[in-house]
Amino acid sequence: MKTCSLKDVAQACGVSVMTASRAFRETAVILPETRDKILETAEKMGYRYSQRRGRTAREDTAGLQQVQLIFGNADNRMYYFHMRLLTSLEQQLAQSGLECLIRTCNGNYPIFVRLLDRVRKDQSVGTFILGSFMQNQLETLLDTIPDAILIDNWAPRSISRKFTSISFDNRNAAFLAAGHLYERGRKKILLICGQENHFFTQEMIRGYRDASGAANLPFDRRCIRYTDFSAAGAAAVMRQVLEEGLDFDAVFTNDEMATGVYRVLYEKKLRIPDDIAVCGCDDLPIGGQLFPSLTTISLNYNDLAAYAVQNLLGRDQRSVYPEIRLPVTLCPRSST
């Protein structure tokens, strides 16, 4: 399939290639209505604007102590998990004598174009990328920024630009959680995930299937349900499966969604863990305050942040760009 070029966008708008190019540069002089028309057309045609930022000379950047952190918020939600991760990264950067410049992207195409223009001119010594992105925008960012470090996310290795990926071992997290529930005598675990195409959802399913196989129990796809990582979304899923009469005796999800699970089980007068055991993931503070306290998978956010900063500072000695998975641990509590 032919890739849309800037020339194609210019022809569709009836303007010159130079005028079309100006629309993608925040400081360029161009009529607002012309810029809006060009950006709207570019988005509809699937044009990927990617003006790569060149590597600045080492002597020019030696005095700079700023790291840019690009946070994606494509679904317009702020999750507690990301808040903890952002805080840990900012604190670790501060301890290392580095300033943290946070840029945000919510999936809006004109906003994304302005972000790319700023990134291209940025003189930061490094870049972290985390959060939720539209896939094509994430690929464009990674293809634009030399040596970006992707934090707790996934991107295809087909991208031409080299990057390092650092995240928790989400697949093993699901394996530990489901295995723990099976060891507690549960036979049918309801897995409540986020969006079906989300990297975390895919890794949870893989770990869940691994645990089912290790326990010699059948894999039932009806027990996998998708929502939006929110408590309200998980509550809606719980109401639906209970109305369907689905047979299950345990739930595995993340901590934030577990609060919605608790709410519905309480409404339906189902006891935790007597009737339904519940296990979360992320070890958020709210899990310890639920009653009964929530069994969870503990993640060391400070360790991930420290590892990410160390990787950034040592990049001159790095000849490979690995996918790094940090270990996780089971934290048993009263809910299982």
C-alpha cells in the first residue's frame, strides 16, 4: 500500500508543498484556516509527519541537565498506576541532578503535530515515553527521537529507530496471580482486562493461559472480558457476567478495576473470598484499604525508575537496545 506523502496532502488541499510543510511547524507563518485544513486533510489521509531531530554535539549538550518525559493520554483518563510511575521517574531524575520536562499527548492530531515540532527543537539529554498512545503516533515518536526509552509499554521492533523498552514482567504477574488462585482451590478465574489490543491486556492473557496450562485446567475464552481499565468499566463487566450466569469462583484484574469488582460483589451480597476470590495487580495503596484487603502483584516503581535513569545515563556505552522486564512479586492478603 502506498504511503501518503506531504505532496499528496498538498495536492488534496490545493496548496504548495512548502505551504503544507509550514502547517506542521508551530512557529511558521500561515493562515489559521489554512493550517486547520491541511492538518485535517493530513489526518484523514493517514499522513505521518516525522521530521527527525538530529543528535546534537556532545559538547553542546554537556551543560544541559534536562530530560523530557512524553506522557500519552490517548483515552483521556489518568490512571493511578501512571501517577505512581510518573512520580517515581520525576523523583529519580531529581536525585540524579536532572530536571524533568513533561510533555503530554492526548491523541489529537494537531496537538501531536505541535508536540513533534517542539520535540524536534528540544535540547534535552534524553527522552522517556510512557502512557497510552494511538499506535501510529507512538511509532512516529519512536521513529523521530534518537535513543528514546519506552517505559512500561510495547512497540513493534519493525520501527527503524533504535530504542530501549523497560517495563514490569506483566506476563509473569498474571501467571503468579492465576497460579495463586488455582493453588487456593479456585477452578474458574474471570480475567477482567483493559482494551483488547492493549499490550498489557495481551500480556495478562498470555500469563493467564500459562497458569491454566500449568494447572492442567481448560482455557475458557468466555472468562476473558475487556473494558477500559477503570473501576466503572470493571463494575459494568461484573454486572454483565453475573446476569449471564457465567460460572466462576475468582477474579483477576488490576487494583483500580478491582474496586469496581468489590462494589458489585457487595451489591449482589457475594462474599470475598468465600464466594468469589479476588486478586489484583499494581499494588496501589487503595488495595490495602479495601475490605477484605486485596491480594495483589507488587511492582517496585522506584526500581523501574532507577533502572530507567541508569540506562539513560549509560547510553554512550550501550551497543544494544534491549527489551527489559523487571521482576514482580505476589503479595497475598485476605481477598484470596
